[in-house]
Amino acid sequence: MSRSSGLLLLVAIATVIGVLTLGPIAQDLDYHQFADRRQFWVIPNSLDVLTNLPFVVIGILGLQRCAWHRDNRLFWPFLTIFIGIFATAYGSAYYHWAPSNESLIWDRLPMTIAFMGVFCMVLADRIDVRWLQALLPLLLVGAGSVWYWAWTEVNGAGDLRPYVLVQFLPLLLVPLILILYAAPRRDLFCYIGLFCSYVLAKLLEYFDGAVFELSGLVSGHSLKHLAAALAAFFLYRLWVKHTQEWID
């Protein structure tokens, strides 16, 4: 095992142990109380629902390009990513139409598909192409984290820890991988844009009410969807660059 691989493994193990020692994390029901509950026409929580539309567009663009480049070595993880992005539009819209723990399952499930696709893509692209074989196990782990949380909620003691790991462990490891296994300059801009957009999305989500109070027009959560869609767009640009490289 190389020194870089050993460091990644150490960080991953330390993170898993750290999260598991926190004890079960139940879903805070206040999470469903979003700042902007305005209804336009027949659509409840309208802006939180409608701001998912960019995911449809980016998902279709990505899937269309996948159809043209089936021989690219990163075809399967990118196909997974864009399926996840496309499905997120519907899962998130469904959840925001009537927010609850039950509908939240369908919001989180497609996101884990995209997260795991990104993680597998980076592992295969930067470390070793054989990591492509981990795509299906990673997808099962991602989906399992959501179903485990849902099952624990139904049985009286919700536990989000596996889902937290599925979402945030790749967020921790991917930048470290890009440092240890340097990405080409043509990719670096896309990765920087991806991470900046994702961090912005999480900040807007956290300051949902404050942004709505300050603007009086749009909530932090609605803008979070747009920032997350921008992150998805950077993934699309990364896929475009990889397919152009493959052609060249």
C-alpha cells in the first residue's frame, strides 16, 4: 500500500469511528419547517418545488452525452451521476410538495446515487481504474444508509449516522485525493467550482430563514437548490472535458 493510500484509509477509518461514537442521530422534525411556504397557483411551497427544475435540464444533458460516449472508461460512474441528478429533481420536488420524514426518503435516495457516482468516478480517475468495480457496492451502501435511517425512524429511534457518512465522507476524501493524486489543470476548475457551489448550497440551507427575511423574495433553501444545480453543472462540464479528451 502506498503512503497516499494509507493516509486516505486512515482518514476514512478515523471519520467512520468518529461519527459512530456520536450515538444515534434522529431526524429533527423542525427540519421540515422551511421559511418560504408561499403557494402559487396549485403548487404548495412553490419556489422550493420549482427550483428543482435545473436538475432536470442538467440530468438530461448529462444522460444525452452519456449515450454518445459509451466507450469512455468513466461512462458508468458518470451515467450514475446524471441518473441521480435527474431523479433528484423529482425526489426533491415530491418532498417539498409535502415535507415529512416519509417523503424525505425520496429526496435523499437519488442524492446518494449522485454522491456515490462522484466518489467512484474520482477514485477510478485519479487512483486506479479498477475502482470502477466498487460502483455497485457503493450504490448499495448509499441506498442502504437511507433505508436504514427510514427503518430506524419507523422503529422509534432514528439514526442518520450512515447517511451522514455517505454524504460527508466523500466530501472529505475527494479533495484529499485531488491533492495526493493531482488532477490535470483542465479538471481543476470544475472541481473547485463543484466544491465551492456545494459548500454555498449547504450554507444557504443552514441560513434558510435568515436569507428569506433579508431578501423578502426568496429563501435560503430555494437558493440552495440553485447552488446545488450549479455544482451539478460543473460535473457536467467535467464530463464534457473527459469525453473531449477521449475523442482527442
